[in-house]
Amino acid sequence: MLEFFKRHRIKLTVIPLILAITLLYAVYQFSFTSGEIVDADMSLPFRSRAENVQQLLEEMQISLNPGDVVNPELQSPLENKMSIEISRAVDISVIDGHTTRVLRTTQKTPAALLKEAGISLGPSDIVTPALDSKIRQGDTVVIKRVEYQEVSVSETIPFYRFLREVREGEEEGEILTKGSPGELLLTYLQKKVNGEVVSEHLVSTSTLKTPIHEFFAVSIPEEEISVVSRSVETREAEEEEKEVLEESPAEEENSQEESPAEVEESHPTPPEEEPETDPQESEEDDDDPRAGWGEGMVFEATAYNLEGLTATGVPSGPGKVATDPDVVPMGTRLYVESLDGWPDYGYCVAADVGGGIIGDKIDLFYESYDKCISFGRRNVRVYILP
């Protein structure tokens, strides 16, 4: 038995040593913590005996910049299979209306960036790029501040001067009713982008003050003066009829001078070639009476429907318009063309004046008050007829 122990002494000594080394190795391995670090788009595995996140980053020589966010926090103790995320801060330019500033953030979308910065948006504001898009270093987020606002402005409604026959007790040229202008309130809906008006349209009108028209007492001749305007088509028809009447006697005279006996042989001569013309162009020239009127003048037009005598002594009515006599003399025959799809006013006569009709302005008579309101104020082209 003694010999047996002597023979196996070495083996009995080695086994405990191996067990001790194994135990020490296990304790050593257990002292390490393993996991991964997610730095932006990179994943870095780690195995360390560091006590917390900050020591681990220093051990792995991972530096942090101002604004970077580490999750979990730097003082958090390391745990086995821990995942540490580093969100790198980026510089984003934000243009808010007329103000520009640079924000350093770890947010990934414009929506999160604006929320973090405390920037609120209105219901009509426009953000570029889209709120849910991804932003990166150096990107620019643009905010257009859009608002709608109603704005009211007042305009003067001109008054007109009318002539009325002198009655008993009145003097020639006496002002029977003193005229005064009215006031019209126009309400527009304006669209503003970053405080600047980019568009507007009329939403309502209301009369604040009705104009009072001026009346004079004058002597009216027995035969009322009237101004008659003839259309171009009528004049052309009369000219054609006149040409036919002039040509008829000449043809009869020629037919009487020639007789079959005097002409022994008849050699027809070929007709002269006429230059080709475009039938469509010819029809357009014949149908459009404005071809020879020139370019015309652009006037600002309004509408009225007051009955009475005009400044020329004729009753107001369709085809009678008010103009500035220094621009369009009284009695001038005109043609008024629409520029925006409204039906042409057509042929008319400058027969009246108005307190607010100065310069390139014209006032058109319509029989209906509603039509005057619908017409409103618009630009027209005025042709002075020969």
C-alpha cells in the first residue's frame, strides 16, 4: 500500500493544482463583461473589466463630441450582454421665415427636431423636407409661414351731374341737388407667405355711403338732342349698295355700244391671275369690324344705372357712357371691348361726365342694378371710331 502511494504521489499532487488553476481561470473569466456598442451606423463588440460605460468608452478610445447622447448613461454599471447606443449630434440649419439658425441635434427627422427646439407650426405652414423624412449632417430645414387674412379697403363711389328742365321758381344753371361721392367697402382675402402678400381675391363688397348725384336746372330745347351711332356693318352695307347702283348704268351703256354685227370674231382673253389669298384670313377681315380701329386704349371701367339727363342733354340709357372730356370729348363714338371674358359693351357714345371719371376711366350704363354690381370694376379696351 505504501508503495502504491509513493508511486502515485506525483499524480495526486498534480490533480489539485489543475483544479485550482481551472477555478482561478473561471473566476478570471467571470470578471469580464461582454456586449456591443452601436455608434451611429457601426456595431462594435466589446469584452472588458471596466466598471461603467464611461470607463469602457475610454478603454476603447471612443471619444464623444458636444451634443452626443449615450444610452445608457455614462455612469451606468456594465452588465453582461449590454447594448450601448451612441447618438451622434449633427448640425442642421433651420430657416424659419426670414430667420436662420443652426441647431445641433441627435434627432433623425424634421418633426422631432422642431419639437425638440420648441418650434411650433401653423395649420397652413409648409416644411421642406417633409416632416417624416430623415435628416443628416449639414441638411437645411425650411419653414414657410403661410397665413390667410381678410383686409378691407374703402373706395370712392363717384357722383354724376344731371341736367333737368327749369321749372317755375328756379333759375337757369341753379344747382338743385348738391352732389357728394359715396363710399364702397371692399373686402379681400389675402394669402401671405413669410409676411408678404402673394395673392388676394375679392370676397365681398358693401356700400357704406350711397352717392348723392348733382342736378342742374337748364332750359331743354324742344327737339331733344340725340347722338346716333351706326355700326360698321350698316355702313358697309350702304357702301355696297351705292357701288351696285353706280355700276349698273355703266354696264347698260357698254351693252348698248357693242353689237354682234360690229364684232366679227371674238377672241376671249385669258383672265388675269389674281394672287392667292387665304379664305380664312379674308373672312376674318370681313367679319371683324375692329380691323381698322388700331390698338385702342385700356380704361378702368365701372357701371351705373341712374336715369336722367346726361351732360349732353340726352336721357341716360344703354349705349350712353361717361368719360373725361379732356380724354374723350363729348359725342365721340366708341366701341368698348371686354378683356376678361365679360360680354363686350359694344358700340356707345360719350354722352356724360362724372365726378370720379378722370383720365383713363369710363362709366358704362346698364339697365339692371344687379348687373352693375356684377360688373364691378374691371379693365376694358376702348376704341375711338372714325
